[in-house]
Amino acid sequence: MFIRCSWFIASLVISLTLLAPTVSPTAELEAQTDTVMGTVKDVKATPMTLETITGISLALRVVKLDVDEDCEIRMAGRDATFHEIQQGQVVLVEYVTRGSEMIAHRIEVLQRTGGRR
């Protein structure tokens, strides 16, 4: 009887281990991705940073995002460069938080006109 129970428990543990879902690195990255929509307050070329002003309830908050070289940037349905982003434009940014840094991996400019010239 004891041997049958241990054999059953061992086979149950092995079955559950094999059926357990695995987390891929892509799924882990997607789980940590967040978005922010706001108006561009400042664009700095070195290092590439983007500051947006966004609304939180009845308050405004400045969100500073680091932008790396492989960040996807879209403007008016086409690919764009970081240097085309101007103050005053409305952007939707997908970012990943690593420690205290927010790193943008996709920026979509929602409003093409505007900004300082």
C-alpha cells in the first residue's frame, strides 16, 4: 500500500511539473511594460531623454523617460527619428521600468503639429 501511494504521488508531481506553464523572457518583458500619454515638455539629445507632462486625477506630473537607440518611433503613420519630436506634441509612450529608470521602447506622436520652432 505504501509503495502504491508513493508511486502515485511521484507520478502526480512529475505530471504537474511537466504541465506547469513556463514564462518566456518575452512574456516577462510584456508583463513589465506600461504606457504613459502626455504632452512633450522637454527633449534632450545627450543622453536621449524625453519629459512628458501627464494628468494623474486632478494633478499634473512630469514623467522622465530614457530613450535608447532601438526605440521604435512613429509619427503620422511613418517611422520617425528621436530628433523629430518637439515640445508641445502629444505622445503615447510604451516603456519598461528597470530599477528607478523608465526606458521607452515605443513612442507614437499623436499630434504632428505644435511645439516650439
